[in-house]
Amino acid sequence: MTGAPQGGPAGGWALADDLSASHFENVALSLVDLHRVRLRNGENLVSGVTFRNCRIEGPAVMLVVAGCSFESTDFGYAGGDIATLVLRPASPRGVVGAIPVRDCHFVGVQFFGIGYTGPETFLNQILALGQTPQ
């Protein structure tokens, strides 16, 4: 799914029209709608999808399961405190209500209204983005 950023309801982005695609480029999409389409197709997570120069919108919490890569990614507005984007699981057995993603590639992606949860190593990588080099 490709498109050129243009005027419209998503702040100047073209809206993705086929949320069952495995590649998105230059479009805005809702993480909730993306997951809903996958659920209707019998998939319980978003897996094997590449997002290039996209805007991924919430409100949502993304559970990064495994195999995801983030390159030149804007994790979203944090109000000066990156920790506001991180939600640590209270149970070691899993989380309910978060949208699981696995083996996805995010290149030049801008997230908006998304919180993050997952393995401690991933959460620490996000938190490190807010640290000032000394």
C-alpha cells in the first residue's frame, strides 16, 4: 500500500485503504483498525509488515513481541518525558488490551498517540531515547 502524503484528515497524509497489506508506504493508518482487519482474517497479531515513511495513529498501546526493528522512528509526543510512552506489564504472563506486533519493520515512521509495552529490553531502549548524553 503506497501513497503520497497529501492534504486530508490525517494531518496531510493519505489514508491507507487496504489494511490487509504487508507493506505500507507514505500513508497514515490507525493501529486499532489495522489490528481489527487482521483479527477478522484470523490473525491474532500484526506480523511481518513493513511500514516506510508512515504515520501510525492511536489511541493504542503497542505490545512489541519480538523481531521488530525501528529505524529513524519518531515514537511520538511525550511532553518532555519519554517515560510517559512506556507501560510496563504488571504480570510476567502477558498483557490484555495491547495490540501485539511481531517481525515488523518501521522505517521513518511517526507514531501518534501510541504507548508501548513489551520485554524490558525494548522498554529500556525507548527510555534511553530520553536520556541526555553526558
